Amino acid sequence: MSKNVVMVGAGVANVNAATKLIDEGFKGKITIIDMGKNPYDRKYSEVMEGFLGAGGWSDGKLTYHTSIGGQLSKYTGEEKAMELFDQVIANFKRFHPKPEEVQCSNPIAEPEFIKPYFGLRLFPVWHVGTDYLHEIGKNWYDFLVEGGVEFIWETKVTSIDFDKSTVSYKSECCNTTMLYNKLIFGVGKSGIDFGKKLAEQYDLPTEPKPVQIGVRFEAPQKHFQKLIDISYDFKLYRKYEDKGVSLRSFCTNNNAAYVAVEETYGDHSYNGHAKKDESFRNDMTNFGILMEVQGIDKPFEWSRDVVKKLQIDGTGLYYSPTRKPSTTSEGENVSAIQVDTLHKIMKSMQPYFMYVYDFIEDMKKVFPTLKDDWGIYVPEVKYLSPEPLVDYTNLALTKYPNVHFVGDALSARGITVSGAQGTLVAEQILLDN
């Protein structure tokens, strides 16, 4: 009987797991521990930790396709994966103050002007918007609290003992240890180093993951409008298979689009978001240009080293031939040190930055009005720890079947896949009762 479920991390995966348990009348205790804050106290700048995690503090692009974000359908089957996606999207609508405004774009035609230079992936996307995500978070949180979920905020888990089924954390007064019947480990990007240590401590078999690093690109929306009209969240890509390098654009934001600073492990990196409220409209576009590099020994450590090299006075870098850094949605300048040349970026990311540079140069051919009217914020990074091998029927560790890994801790990429993983685990916990 699984009477005590402890969730480490209050991100999208675990929030959807808790929601499924409450909806299905789970009678046990549910406890969620997170380093961040509840949605009422969480500040706009606190991107990485807190209720709904980094995904819930973004702009809420819910990708509706099984080939994106971690290949969920490989272990659930296509029909089950889409069913899980539907549940996640239904939750975001359920707690949305205006659910009718959550619309799905479904592009179908790949334009000819892209083909000589890039591949283009088209798929359905539900777009929520940053401003609405914050309201969703409050409504969702209230529902879970009313359903009996205990949240322990601004608290770091210090250790997990898989053999004794305990979670230890330091509270204001003392060290506390909690027993669990089921543990769901969903720590997000901020806890990847923790997951890595657990894998080493318990000698868990893992699958190595590639480096994912690049830049956040920004330019006036007018330059990309002909592609935006086809796909809001367009994904350009190219591969250099002989070099073990691939590039993709991702997380495209338009209309009321802003660059955001992320602080992970004490260093600055960049992401983007977009609001739905027309009063925030700035007619800008931003998206990541991310490299996936295979074959690097210790990719997590390598990425951390590169990010550190791309810091000046505790913040990241900005380069543009003609533009100054933009402002945030709160009207403040994006925190970045503007550099006059690409030298430091090239030196820190060599030899890989040339792939990003070529990507930008070819975008100028596809979108000829772009010219030098653009800027890049550096770095954008997606840390991936070695992925623990799990029983994919329930995402549990083979040696410790009461421990489940979800979200970024299992290399899920994106809100929808993370939420689907959490929902899948909750379904399995309910079956065990």
C-alpha cells in the first residue's frame, strides 16, 4: 500500500502527478519539497525554482507531438502518450482564468524558401503565455492545498536513502528525516547535480547525454513574420553528422516576447518568454539556437566550465552588430555585459561556436531584411545529467521500484512531456493501492 508519497521538486511533472492522485481520490499523504517558493510569493526573476518549476515560469508552450521532448511514445505507445498529453493540457486549461484563450496552432505546410538552408519541424502547439501561467499557478496551487497536499518551501533536500526509503532535509529548526512509500524525483534543471550524485552513490546504470548549449537570438519580429504566419514556434534545424553536432532553434517567442535571465548553480544563462496581454506587445522575436554535441567526456562538467567562461562580473554576455540589449517585461534592462566582438564567445565555446555563427549567417539569407538587425545573449544551456535507466512502464528504478524519476531528471524536454511522465507515475501508484 502506497500511503506516503514524497515528491522532490514542485515542477510540472510532480504537480501533474499530485493532481492525478487527488483527482482519483488517493487516500495517502502527499508531500512536495522544493527549494523555491509558492506561486504567491515567487518573484518574476525567480525562474528556476518554485511551484510549477522553470516550465511554469516560462511562456507555456505545450507541444502536442510525441517526437518532441523525450520520445514518450517509445515506452508508452503513441495512443497512450497522446492520452497523457491531453490530461496535461486539460489541467492547464482547468486552472486558467480564461481557458478559451488557450489555442492550438497546427501548421501543415513546409515553406519552400526554408528548404535550401534548413530543415523545419512543424507540429501542433498550445500557447498559454507567461502572464496567464502565473495565474494558473495560483489556482492550481490552491486546488492542491485544498486537496491535502503538504508543501515544504524554500527547503533543500540534503540526502535520500533508497535503502531505508527516507528523505532528509534541513528545516529552520533542525534536520528532518521523512519516510516514504513512494518517491517521485522531479528536481528539474536546478537539481541535475543532485541526480548525478545519487546515480554515483547507488551505482545506478545510466545513459550518457550530449551537451546542449548555444545562444538566445533576438530580433524585431518583422524579419520573421512570413515564417511566424506558418508556425508560431518554428523549429529550424541542421545536422553535421560527421562532426557529431546538430543545431536547432527552439522556444520561439513572438509579439510580446522578452528575454529572461536564468540563474543556475550561481551562473547566468538566458531563456525567453512571451505574454498574451497585448499591452506588453513589443513586436520582437526571440528563440534559442541550441547545439547538441555528442561524444564529449563528462558533458555536465564540460557545460558548466563553458558557462563559467562566458561570465563577466557575474553575468552573461550580449553581442550585436547594431542593437543594444532589450528590456524585460518589467521594463528593466536584460542583465548582460555587451561585448564589441565575438572573440570571447568564440574562445569560450570553441570550436563549436562557428556552427552557431553559420546558422545565423544562413538565417540572413533566408530572411534578407534581417541583415545586422539582431543580437545574441550568451549562453543558453540545457544541463543534462546521465539519465538513470528505469523500468519504462512506471519510470521506476529497477533496483528500487518505489523510486520514480520524472521530468528533467529523466531528460524530458518541455512542459507537456514532463507533465505526462508525472501523470504516468501517478497512474501506476494508484494501481499499486
